[in-house]
Amino acid sequence: MPTRTSLSKTLIVLLAATSALGPAAMQILLPALPAIKETFEVSTEAAQLTLSLSMLAIALGTLFFGPVSDKYGRKPVMLVGLSITLVGSIFCFLANTIELLIASRFIQAFGAAAGLVLARAIVRDVYGAQEAARVIATLVMVMVAAPMLSPALGGELMLRLGWEYVFVVIAIACVLISLLLIKILPETLKEPVPFNGVAAMIGNYVLLFRSRAFCGYAFCVTFVSVLFFSFISAAPEIMVSVLKRPPNEYGYYFVMIAIGFMAGNYFARHFGRSMELNRMISIGVIIGVTGVSLAIALQLMGFQQPIALFAPIAFAVCGNGIALPNAQAAAINEFPRFAGSASGLTGFLQMFFSAIAAQMVAVIFNGTVYPLLILMLSASILSLICFNLGVRVSPKVSA
């Protein structure tokens, strides 16, 4: 199969957009949740299922599309995933009951997981581990930036056209991305891996889990992501009920989090060629621990202003931006022949544990910021522990 030694900037941007489609589709509906609750006359918990089950669908989709792409190729499986997302989006637009909307959102998110997994696998097919980390940093930056902007877009669409039209935007994006991929994406899988059903797929995952190095890097990715997703899940409620600030201020302060993450991604890309992967991961996870610890210290000292919470967390998230792409590349590099499966399993762990954390912060909330910060500190410490376990087995990751 023909491959390339590098990917064009245009294709990297397209892969980044494809990887961002799932998270963006998941979060674009957030401003419409009250309207959905009113439209279908359901409880808040029922309306919330349109979000939480989407996260579960992405987690399950990452397990499926990775190994399938190892057998059938990245390009056709990517296009199948986009087609599933398109069908799910159409069903969402036509849904006339909350049950149908929830089911359609599950289909939509499941298909969108293909881009999340295969963009990273395509990058690893083409590049060595060191260069792959730099390119993955670009993918991650867009994957995070797009969902940050999508709620604002969803809010505008809801006000001007109705909440159903957010799904029209996702459907149009699916069509446009598919047409561009058909035209410019080469098949990057060099050697297909036999796929003999679910049992074989599980066998591949067992093989990955037997690698202590893979587990170290993959769970480092997982807990770095838990730190981020638990904060964005709880921060809006904390802003209003704990810090006594109006809801609109959350958006302004959240810009600090976005800037922090993008700064970390820039660091990862800029120093990607000159600094070894494990050193970058170490710097990132230590920054994460330090940032959350500083946030706790400021709260204990009596600083109850939003800046005292958001500034140190932005610093922690900067560490996430450094560690995440490098740990993802290191995890996938452990088994280059099973890059799709490795990327899929890493993505599943990342989204599954993040979904649990997002729900957990609501359960443990006690009217203060401490349960959230303790959860985040635990996740950051676990990311450091998992990374160190991986390094003991693989002290240096070569390109």
C-alpha cells in the first residue's frame, strides 16, 4: 500500500478537525439541555443522558474502530465512522422523543470516535515516535479548542434557529470532511493485521495490557485527562454556588484554561525534536501536580476569588498539554504494528475514566471546592505514578 514519509499541513489540519468532531458534537448541545428538558417535558437527569451516554459511546467506539482499522485500513474505516456520525445526526434532527434523541446521540458519538482514534494512528503510521508526538500535539490542541468553541456556536444556533439545528451543523461537517478525506487522505497502513472477530480483538487488548510500559503510558494519558475533564465538568457550578459569581463570568475565566492547554501544546511541538519524550512527560505531569497543589494551598489560605482557582489550574492544564501528546505517542509506539488497537484502547481508557470523573464530581460536591481539587490532585499524582512505572520498563523511547 502506498504511504508517505510525511503529511501535508493541510492534511494534518483535516485530521485534527476529524478528531475534534466527536468532542465538538458531544458538547455543542450543552446550551440546549434546558430547552431539551422543556421540549420533551423530562427531568434534568434524563436530558443529561444526551451528554453522558455520548461520552460512553465515544469510549466504546475507540475500542471498536482501532483494531478494525488495523485490518481494513485507516481511510475506509474513517469514512465508515463519518457515515455513522452523519446518520446519527440526521436521526437526532428528526427525533420526536427523548428516547430517540438519546439513542441517536449514542449513534452519532459512536461514529465520531473513529476520527478520534484513527487520526492518531495515521500519524503514528507515518512518523516515528518523537515526530509523532509533535504532530499529535497539534491534533490535541484542535481537539480541545473546537469543543471549547462549540457550546457558543450551539447557543447561537439555538437562539436563532432552534436547538435541533446544531445537528445540521454536525451533518454538514461530516459531509465536507468526508469529501476532503476521499480526495487527499492516502492509506497509511503498511501491513494489515489479521482480524478474526471479537475474541481476537480482545486478545490484542490483552497483549497490550501485558506490557507494563504500555499500561504506564496509557494510564498516564487517562489520569491527565481525568484532571482536565473533572474540572470543566464541575467549574460552572462552583463558579455560581461556591464563588458566588454570575454564570457568564465562567466563560471569561475559562479562556485561561484554554490558553494554558494550548501553551503546553506549543511547548510540546516546539521542543519535540530536541527533548526526549519521557523528559517531556515528566515535566508535564509534575507541572500538573504542582498546579493543583497550588490551587489547594490558595484555597486554604482564604483566597476565594475565581482567579485564585483558575490561574493555578491553568498552570496545571499547561502541564497536561505537554504530557498528553507525548504519553499518547509513547503508548502507541510500544506496539507500532497494532497502532490502531493501541490508540483505541488508550482513547477508551481516557474517555471512560473521564466520564466516571465527570459524574463523580457531581456526587461528591459538598458546597466547597475541596472535593473537586482533591479528586484532581489524586488524578495528577496517579498520572505521575503510572508514568514512572512505564519508564522503568522503557527508559527511552526512540523514534
